Amino acid sequence: MRAKKTYSQADLKKVINELATTFADRIHLSQSICDQHGQGEDSYGCIAPDAVIYPFSNEEVAQIVTLCNRYKIPVIPFGTGTSVEGHLLALNGGISIDLSEMNQIIEINPADMDCRVQAGVTREDLNLALRYDGLFFPVDPGANASLGGMAATQASGTNAVRYGTMRQAVIGLTVITPQGDIVKTGTRARKSSAGYDLTQLLVGSEGTLGVITEVQLRLHPIPEQIRAAVCSFDNLAGAVDTVINTIQLAVPIARMELLNALQMEACINYSKLAGYEASPTLFMEFNGSEGAVKEQIALVEDICSEFGGSNFKWADTTEARNELWTARHQAYHAALNLKPNSKALTTDVCVPVSALAKSILKAEQDALASGLLCPVVGHVGDGNYHMLIIFDQDNADQEHKAKELSKAIVENALALQGTCTGEHGIGFGKKDYLLKEHASAIGMMKSIKKALDPNNIMNPGKVVDL
Amino acid sequence: MRAKKTYSQADLKKVINELATTFADRIHLSQSICDQHGQGEDSYGCIAPDAVIYPFSNEEVAQIVTLCNRYKIPVIPFGTGTSVEGHLLALNGGISIDLSEMNQIIEINPADMDCRVQAGVTREDLNLALRYDGLFFPVDPGANASLGGMAATQASGTNAVRYGTMRQAVIGLTVITPQGDIVKTGTRARKSSAGYDLTQLLVGSEGTLGVITEVQLRLHPIPEQIRAAVCSFDNLAGAVDTVINTIQLAVPIARMELLNALQMEACINYSKLAGYEASPTLFMEFNGSEGAVKEQIALVEDICSEFGGSNFKWADTTEARNELWTARHQAYHAALNLKPNSKALTTDVCVPVSALAKSILKAEQDALASGLLCPVVGHVGDGNYHMLIIFDQDNADQEHKAKELSKAIVENALALQGTCTGEHGIGFGKKDYLLKEHASAIGMMKSIKKALDPNNIMNPGKVVDL
């Protein structure tokens, strides 16, 4: 694919020259840097922007956006580049705004358990800064993503089942509008009914309504006790039924991750996990006071054994827990490692928990019929799972089959009143699914996009087409 | 005040005649019914709409709105009329859509702990319907409000500290747009990153972007154990410090309500509470498993006694709890009862919990200086409290003083990074405060309003002026 540009090279040159007076060596035109900013960690390939700029402040971002808006040149916000839905493709050309130099932690308020950070701060950096206050920021999508990017894609991850997603975590934003206004949304109060909730409109807007430059976040106290456990099952149905029952009993479990047999095999090989079986497995974590954790564990152990769980193993030391969650976080690379020269099409459906068995078992059945390798990892406590559909990148037939399988999984999820994306966003890749999922609402979404970004310069071609 | 109408009487007549063919005796023009729909439970008085209609279905609401939009006649959604910010005033005339006949519980999904209801279902009706499933809907603003109205104003109440507000409770909506489209937002999945979050944009939009006709809600299991307690304090500072410390220790307390000495006196007299003191008091509730409740209570009792709490009383029977929470819910009427011929100006600020002492103690000081009677009730676990400023309704000087005091409380809350409204909404009464609180964001709010409701027919004159 190539960029479809609607602006002239002369205008682009004018804009870049004008920006060069402010940004000097912070504006980059080299192919390698542009290429690096034109792709995420997905299989959509690369469409490079015309330039990459590293601003330091809200005012600098406003300056870039104002100028680009005048000449109708697209801008694409860039965090750490870990998107998996083609968010970074410069479909209509334009300038990538790399926010990694906006990496200051502006304030931490331990007494109210909130903080304010610039958009380029990563979640690991934030947690490092928080550790002396006995607090942590829970949202954990696996990648060490930037908090601005996580807000933009409404990310979540392994412990959303207990602590919520970015939707619950973000209580305010600073955003630069396409007109170059610096807008502050939200307050530091725990709740507010003051006007339209722009914070929540911008969370998940994927850079299409403005550039997020600061994020106000809710934090949590580090739990008194953290215990992790692994339990393997004879079959996938047993593992999924364990999840459904745990959630229906409202056990406040902190993480509940499912790996199917193939994914376990991949992880055991890739992360050198010793003592685990290549069978359907749940990775679990319990947080809370000593008493609360004890209660939760007793309940979940009962449920596990009722549904054929065995080989219940504890990972109680920090090292054992880290080994476990590192293996979980490496699942994607482990999966790719199953087959040389392969790519993965990552699905991201989320269904009501009661429909989880139906959804996953149907997906497994379809996967089997396709003949493709399909490891599954999932934040199943939320009803969200990823089937990674592995295909040979030089085999068009396999690629076609992978796309058909992905489509079938999404359509089944929608029929079960679920969503095509639990946490990765729409980006470039899921626009057709969004049309299907929110057929009646797409008109309102387009009206909002047109009203806030009439020149369609903010990450165009993502979420909705105008 | 009188309505400022921009449409002709001839057009209004045309619209009403056309609607009469569908709605027959469900369209009302009598002054008494119109008056009843032109006011809430506040001190803004009444501006009656021209007509009141009781639709049964989404399609009927769409029919009304489409026709009104064609003739640019305002529509004002009406739930149970318990708004306290002038939401129901027909400032520009128009038609009140009373949703009380849309009172069907569409589905309850116990396995996923969610449900879908028509907008006119009240929270008490819903809880009645849920009791056999062991579930409950926690958001409790005191009044038996409709769930559509609660979504529209982003209501909360006594147990938001534990269970969140309508923002967390609403996972999807059906809304009728000003163009008469029936739009469904959200899914039944626990999370989604699919497009702009219209659900969250509409929650708290106060009927200015569309008419909410159906609400999908998250439910909670009825806790194994519920224990309520009352603790009185020598002074307000001690009670507030108890709250701050409880929240900072992240105790998952279910309710934590503060009443100042004057409010306690009012409640003791009005609700005939026996055995309580007219001193600053916390009403608390603990929910959870037996073990969890025990842990929470031990912690909070310690904190209470550290800050001068005494006379710790348990209300463990259902009757005793009901007496307690009924008295709390009657606080407004109890306050009005303090003085004959009085009105109350209800404030609704919410501040970061760490700033709660500063905010309340300053408000008490200002209240003392004003010479007015000012009982205080508050959802203080959230940093939200209501000072009810009582004034003689025939005394202009007192009314002026009340408004000045209210303004001072809001300005102080904004200086402390809080909000002018924790749960009542902006409505007609707090538009100036919204301009101050979200100065940089008001332009975006107006753009959205103009884009979605270009004829400004949806509850005009509320939230933002165009």
C-alpha cells in the first residue's frame, strides 16, 4: 500500500521549513526514522509519514497541529509503536508526532491515589516512580506502551478483570485539538457531572480527534498480598467453565488468563517454562489482604477441581511470578516461533462471559477446519481473548484462510452481543467490523469526527471514514 | 421567568394535531399536567412546556422528535421529575416527553450480571425485579428516580464510593437522536475499544444530545453480609479526617455519609431518630463476605476512635438499617423543616478527598458568617457533599446571601481541583460554573452539541448555550 496524499509537496516543504525553525534537529526526514514510525507490531506492513517530530510541550504540539491544519496535512500521534491495528500507517501521508520526549511525571498525589503524566511516559516508568508511595498503576497490556497511547486505544490487559481498563483509569486529559487549542478535560475529583465527558470521548479515539499530551490517572495501593497460581485442564471447556463460574461468583480475582494447549506448548518452548504441561491452562493472580486472598483461593480451587483442573501450582515468590507473567507477555512472540517465516493475524473479540465457552469452542473448531496453527491467549475473566492465527507470509492461500477465520470469529462474537475489539482498537484494520457492530451509531461517530476535525487531519483513515 | 419561544403557535398546533392522531389521550395540554412537567425538586420555579406526551416505544419517541425537529420545536425528556438543577424548565417552550410509560424491564441476564430496561423504569422497581436473582443495582441517589434520568444526569449517591456512579453502571444505551434515528450504543461485553464511546458521551448529557429510551446496566451480587453503623464526633474536623483516612487506606466501604450537627438535629426531629446526638456524624455501611466485613470494620473503628469518634452504634437488622438510610434520604425535607416558609439552595461540589477538610471547614465558616442555616449532608467517601443553604423564600436579602455563599463554595472547590457538581448535573443553574470549570473545553462541548443537534431542539438552554 502507498499513501494517498491530497496536499502538495510545496505545502509540505513550507510546513517542514517553518517547523524546522523551532524544532531544528528534532524534526526527522530520514527514511529509516520515517519507516520506523509508519508501522506497529502488526501484519499491516508500513506506510511511512513524510516527517517525524519530537515535541517537548503542549505548546509545541499545538504549534505543529495548527500549522498542519492550515495546510491540511495529516498528523499521526506516535507513542511507543506497539499498536496492533495499523494505527500508525500514514495512509494519507503527513507528519508523525512522536511523544516519547514528553516523558515527565508531572505530579503524584499519594493522598488521593492519582497522578498526572505526559503522554510519552510508559507504564513501566510510571510504576518505577510509584513504588516508594506504595501505589501502582494496574493497566498492563503486556507491551511497555506509553500512557498516552494506552489512553488513545483504550487499552487494558491482564488485570482489567479486577482493576478495569484505561476507561476507568483515566480521569482527565490534556489534548491538542486540530485547531491547535490546548484543552484540559476532567478534574481531580472522584466523580463529576459537569458537562459532556470529553475525557471518555477521547479515551479510545485513537488519535482521530486530537493529540493526547497529558494523562491524569487513578492509582491503586499495592496489595498486602499477591499470590499467583497455574492450573491445567484436560480440555478447553473445563478451563472456560472455571472462568465463567469464578466471574459469576464475583470473586475479585486480579488476573485470569487462559492459554490453550498450543499456546502453552509455544510458551514452554519459547520461555523455557519448566514443570508445565502443554494442555489448556489458566494463569491466575489473587490480590488483597491475607484474609481476602485466602477466601478467594479457597473458592477458585474448588471451582477448578469441579471442572477438571489439576496440577494446581503456586508461584508465590516474586521470581516465580515474574517468570509466569513474562511467559504470558511473550505469548505473541512464542506463537510466531511455532512456525518459521510466519506472520500472525491477531483477533481481539470480547463477549459476555456467559457466552465465552460458545465463542472460544466455536473458534477452536473453525481453526481446526482451517488447518492453520491457532494458539489462543485470553483475558478471559473479561470475556476477551486473542486467537493468534499463524500463517506463512508467502502463502496467499493461507493468508486468505486466516482472514476468513478472523472474520468468522468476529461475526460469531457480534452474534453473541460482544465486540470485535476488546482492547486493541479499530485502527485501520477493523473499520468494516465497526460498521457492522455499531451500524446505527456510526452516523453519530462521523458527525463528531467532522465537527471536531473538519479538515480530517487527525490520523485520517482510522476508526471511521468520512 | 417565561419561556422564550422561537417557533410559531401555528407550527406548534400543526405538530400537536399531527401527534394527536398517534397519541390520542396520551398527549396532554392541560395547565396542571404541563406545570407538573416544567419543574424539578429545586428552587428554580416552573416554566411549563406546551404539551406533555407519554410514548410507549422507541419508534414513538422517534416520531415525536422527528416532527419537532422539522418545526424546530424543543423537546424535553422527563423521567420522574426529581432533578435539582432546573433540567425540566421549558426555557424555550416545547414538548415534554414523559418516559414513565416506557417502564418495561427488557431483560435480566443473571449470568453476566447485566440487564436492559426502558428509560422509565425506576431504580426501586428494578431492584424489586432483581431480588430473586441475588443481584442488585447499587446506584442510589435517594429519590426513586428513573434509570433514564439517572443516566442523563450521571447520577450517583450514597454507595458510589464502593460501586461507582452511573458512569460505571451504564454499559449501553438506546437513544433517539434529534434527527429521529434510533441509535444503539455499547455492547454486552465487559469492555470494548470499538469506536468512540457514545455511551459515555450521552451519560451526563442531560437530554441535550438525544432522548435516552433504554439503558443497559451492570449489576452486582447482593453481598453476603451488610452491616451499618453510626459514629458521632466532637467536631466536624474529626469526622472528615476519619473519612480521608478510610479512603486513603483503600477500605472498600460501601457507604460513608457525613451529616453535620445541624443536619443531625434536623433528621432527629424530622425522622424521629431515637438515641442519636445532634453532633457531626458518619453513617457507614460495610458490604462483603463475613471475613471481609470484619476486616473493614476493625480498621474503620480504629480510625474513628483515633479522630474523636464515639457512641459507635450498630444497625444490623434490616429494620434498623432502613431507619438509618430512610433518615439519610429524608435529609433534604428534614432540612427544609428547620425553618418555616423556607427554600433550600443545594450545593453539590466534589473535591479530591485530600482536600475535603479544607473545603467543608471553609464552607462551614462561610455559612456561619452568612447567618443562614446550613445543614450539610455528603457522600464524603467520594469527596462530594451538599451544603443545603436555607433561606426565607420571601426575603430577597437572604436569597442573595444564599447565592453568594453557594458561589464561594463552588469557587473554593474549583481552586482545590474539584468540580461544581458531583452528581446533580449542570442543568440550567450551573452553566456559569461550567464555563469556569472547563474554560478550555467548552468549545469542544459546543461543537459536539451543534453537530449532533444543529437545530438546538434537545432540552435547549441546559449544559451549554450556543
